Amino acid sequence: MSMELARIINRIEATKVAVTAAVREAVLTAEATGKQLLTGERTGREYRRGGGRRRGQRRTRARIHRASAKGESPATDYGNLAASMRGAIDAGGMSGRLRMAYYAAYLDDPAGLNRPIVEPILNRVRPILEKVGRAL
């Protein structure tokens, strides 16, 4: 094997290690950022949830929920969106993804509900991946 070929193989291996590390960091950052965005106080309107009475049952206690205002990250009510966020790295480590509830895209639409969740995650992960892209 020539020295040139050995140098190319070493560079490919180093690149694979760098990409794998960046993918791992990006997936973990995406999951943590998504869950962090769903915490904290919101400034939307308050309304009562539950507390209705069915025939023959005793009255249950209503709880107060504060919704998110337009432009804020979605307010957590039952925690389904946060619970659905799962980062996954493929077997080779060269690609990864963040899975979340199907309705996250609808929440994020500025023309619709305008409760950003996907775009802030992408903004947080983009520099990590660009750093690797510049190194290649």
C-alpha cells in the first residue's frame, strides 16, 4: 500500500470519527433543547380544564391551564409532545434524527398556530453540524 493511499484512509477514518461525534452531539442537543423549550411559564390565557360532572358521579376538581401566546413555545398540558421527543442515532453513527409527535409541525407554522418548537431546535443544532462541514 502506498503512503498516499494510507494517508487518504487515515483521513477518511478521522472524518468518520468527527462526523459520528457531531451527529451524537446534535441529536442529544436537539432532544434536550426541545424538552427545555416546553418548560417554564407562559403568558397566554388561562382556562379551566376538566372538572365536569357526569350523571351519577361526584364532581371532580377542575384544574387551571395557562396556554402559550403566539410566538411562544407551546405550553405543556398533558406532556405528550415532550414525552414523544426521542433522539435516535443510526447503527453506523453517521446519521441521526429527533422524533416527536406528528403535530409539532402544525404548532410551528407561522401562518397557523405560531408556537415555535421545530425551528428553535434546528437553530440550536445547525452550528454543530456546520462546524463539522467546515472541517471537511
